[in-house]
Amino acid sequence: MKIKELQSMGKEELEEKLVEIKKELMKENAQIAIGTTPKNPGQVRQFKRTIARINTLLRSK
């Protein structure tokens, strides 16, 4: 997600989105651990970056 999209969200929405993205990241990591090749290898990196962006916004609010 883009930073502008995240900035427009409220604190509760950001927390919900954070939980959702963390679940998706766990699924992707599980697939990688099993040995299955993920559909989009860059997805893990995007999830991690989005989590960092959300955490930064939550700390500032």
C-alpha cells in the first residue's frame, strides 16, 4: 500500500490492516518453509515494508 492511503486511515483501521497483513505474511512464509514457490516472490518484501510503514504511522499518532 502507498503511504498516502495509510495516512488517510484512522488508528483502528491501521491496527486492523496490520493484523491482516501479518497473517498474509505468515502464510507466505509458511509456503516458503514448505518449499513451495510463491506466486509472487516480491510479495514478502512488500508485506514487510507495509508493516514498517503502518508501525511508523501508529507511533506518530
